[in-house]
Amino acid sequence: MSQLQQEIDGILAREIPVVDPYEPKDPAGLLRMVFLMPFGHAYSLMCNGPMSLRDLINRSADVPAVAERAIQYECLIRDGNQLTTPNGVPYRSIESPLPVNQADVIGISVVNSGDLHSVLRLLDLAGIPRRTADRVPGVHPLVVGGNSGLADPEPLADYLDAVALGEAEQSLPELLRIVHAHRTDLGATPLHELIARLPGLYVPSMYECDFLPGGGVSAIRPARLTVPDRVDAQYLTVDDLHSAHFCYPVTDGTAAGLHPVLGCLHSCGFCNLGVPAFRQAPLDMLTDYVDRLEAHKVRKIIISAPTFTQYKNRRELLEHIRAYADRAAAEGEKVTTIIGSIRADEISADYLEAVTELGDFGHLFTELNLGKARGIITIAPEWAAPDLVALYGKTQKRERVDKAIDLCRESEHVNTVMLYFIVGAPGERPADRYAIADYAHDVRQRLGHPDGTVIVKLHQFMPKPGTLSQRLRMADPDLAQEYGDQIAARLRELVGDEEYKQHYRVEQFGASRMHLEVVCSRGDRRMGHVLEDLYDAGTDLSAITKDQLGAALEKRGLDYDRHLRHMDEPVLPWHTVNHVNPAAEREFAAALAEREARA
């Protein structure tokens, strides 16, 4: 038995379906869709986009397909940028021994634009030609991408056959129906043109671009009269979304999670959480799910919603989880609840009481990455300067944060506060950055616990396509790293070395990832070729420098610094999927520039 087979057998032995069972389909005559995930098994179960779509396809009798998963198995061998299977056995899915490259449709979810190169690795691992032009319909799979890392889909335009925008519960089944029908009735219309007519699906090969020197485009137009000028993301009602969209459909027996809310009630200028309409899961759906987790003795519950405090039934849900925790405690076992970041202006005494009564609680990022997750509340002021907070549309005024910290102090259960701040944003001045250190110091003083800890998590400002900030300039990531070092030094100076070491941490993402995000978050379709060049050259993309990236860009006629600038041209690379009001963008940029210019 191969290592791969042994690992898959172990995965299947520990997996537990949590949602309602369904009758397995007979795959004869149906399409085979495989979702490729660049993660190990435990984390892949948290990828609720592909996991919920897999569940939907397999339980829907009217969708002519079966869906499978292929993950980054532990036994895979890393060789530079590439992954290979041990002993050259075919890369296969968890559900089928057939090679992944024999699938009819491949789904790839990209969470972060700085990780677009993972698509190349996954296609190579599966033995699928990377570029759309090199794949033969009926011989090679159709490759469909999705998720927030493709907010600007253009860097992978030559590699993805289609990109699902927004929620794909309707667009993906329709795509599968078209592909299935097209297998037996080729007709006069090419497959890609048929797919391009579907709402919510962007088909890059159906659009032509006029490129600008150094980067960007002067025009993007449909290649056929039947193809739409623009493509709208689809966001569905709660009734249109099945339960697996809100609750992880499969657990490994150790952890499972739920999404009580989708979207956000607020619309900040730098954030895309407020783009879809705000929706809330029915309480009985979530409490029923918790009951199922209890029946399976799953002891870790992840509430992976960054706006959980907006959920109207949060108290009832937390009380339901607490009742489960109490029953487990009576049996000598512990239930841990991990909660996504919350808004300081939505913290109440009622909420903190409900959270702290859970016993063991923490924050998702901390649980997964920092190794300490207990008694922690995460708050995102984003900026220390009050007027900068207001300019970007945040509602977390300092007095609201102070009130939240006062509540944390009174609760006696919260001894750690993680503060999220953004650095390098337009409108920001040096004093604003140093004020972050003062802010962190003030928060610990206000928290008042002798063992109190403050973690400062710094994020570089990265304009997101589809938001008011999408055209704004950004700082060079190497400079943003210096900003972070300055903030840490200022904080150390304020509190002294010993107190800093015991009670403070300053964390920031590495510059390499940020360099990739700079060019991939707002690049045109030439950018994918740059990534492919670097990938083929064996460049370590997790440690790439600006000089390495700049040299690769230059070979393709692109300029790194052009991607840092304010993008004032009328047509953006992601023009086909862009729906932001240009007048609102100009007004927003002018207000920030005026603020920055003031001494």
C-alpha cells in the first residue's frame, strides 16, 4: 500500500459528517469535480467555501456531477516550488483512486492575492496544463477559481477558465449543467462563451485587453457580442444558501466551526466585508449543529465570523454552547470556543459575560498561529488617530474602545487584548504611527490586570479591489516593515525592556508576502506570466525580495513601482468586475490627501 493511500485511509477513518446525510450518487454519466486545496487535512476542513460547495453538489440530485477533494497531503515531497507524490503515484482525491487530472472540472479557492502562485503548484501536482490555451476541452479539466484572493482576477486570467464571483451556490451548479450538456451536444457555441453568459461567472478568455507600458490597461472589452461588459458578484439570501454554507459539513473529531453571519453592517473604505448584504443564520440551525457536535464529542468550536457581535442571537447561541461545555465538564472534559475578531463598539457587558462563562475561549488567529488563545479579546481600531479612523469610515472611536477595555477589566477573565492596526495608509503621518505604541500602552494600563498582555498586530495598508480605497497608493512593504520596527521601538522605550518582554508583542507580516500582494492585488494579466517565470526559476516566493520581483517584472515590460502608485487611469485591470463609484473614490482620495498635507 502506498504512503498516499495510507494517509487517505487515515483521513477517512477519522472524518465525521456533521450535516444531514444524503444518498450517494451513481457517478456513471456524471461529471467529476475535484476541489484542490493547498492545505493539510485539518485546515482544509475549515475552507468552508469549497467544502460547502462539495456538499451541495453531492446532495443535489439535479446537479449532474459528483464532487471530491484533493489536499496537500503530509506525504507529498517538496522540491523547490513544486510538490510531488511519493514514488510517483498519481495525485488523487480523498474520495476516488482516479487521478485528479482525469476530472472534468477543477475548483481552486485562493484566499489571499499573495498566494496566487499556489495555483501553479496545484496544477503541476495534478498534472494539468497551467494555461487555459494549453488545455483541450474534453481532454483536460475546466479550471474554476474563486474566493477573495481573486478580487482582482486578472493576474490569473490566462490560467483560469472561469472565476466565480461572490457566492457560487447558483453559478457553479449552472456551470456544471452546461459542461455536462456540452459533452454530448457540442453545438455551434464554444463552451467558454456559454459559461460567460452565466451570472456571477467571469471568463477571462472572453475578454481582450489593451495594455499600458509598465502595467495596467487602457481598455478591456468582450470578445463576443453575447458576452456581458461587466460581471456582477452573486450574493444570495439565507433561504438560497444551504446549511453547510453556515456550518462546517465535516469534522475530524477534534474541531468544527460555524458562520453565524455573512457580511457586515458597516462599510469601511478599506474593507470588503461590507460589500455583500448582511445576513444572519437561523439560530435553530446553529444550535442543532452544536448538538450534533456534542453527540460526536467534538470539543473545540470555532465561530469564524469577524462580525459575530452583530449576530442578533449571539447570547442564545453562546448560552447553548455553554450548556454543552457544562455537560462535558461534568464528564471531566473541556470544551473550547474560539471566536473571530470583534468590534469594540459592539462589545457589551452582556456579551462579555456570555463569552467568559464559556470557560475556555480565545481568538481564531491566535489559536492557529500564536500558540496562546485563552482569555483573549481582539479589537481592531485600525488607526490610533481619531480623524483617520473617521476618514476611513470606521466607527471604533477611542471612547468606544476604552469602554470595551473597561468591560474587559471588570470581567476579570480577559487578560490579553490583541489590537489590529494598519500602517502605510494614505493620509497617515509619522506621528500617527508612533501613536500606536502609546495606544497599546494605554490599553494595558486600562486593562489593569497584573498579568495583562497586549499584542499589536500590524497590517500594511493594501487597497482592495471593489472598495473605495482600491485606487489609492500604498507604501513599499520594506518601508512598512521599518514602520513596524519603529512602533515596536517606541513601545519598548515607553515601557522598558523588561515590561515589554513580559507584556507586549508586536507582530507583522513579512515583506516578501506583501511584495507579492502589491503586484498581485492590482496587476493585469501579464502578472501571471511573471509569477510563472519566478516559479519555474525556482525562486523562493516565500522569501522573495523587491529586487528579485522587480527584475522579473522588467522582463515582462512591467514596473514594480507603478503598482504602488495612486491608480488614476479610467480603466482598472479588474474593470470587468468593478462596480465602485468613481466620484466617491475621488472624493475619498481628496480627503485623505488633504489630511496628509496638513502639518
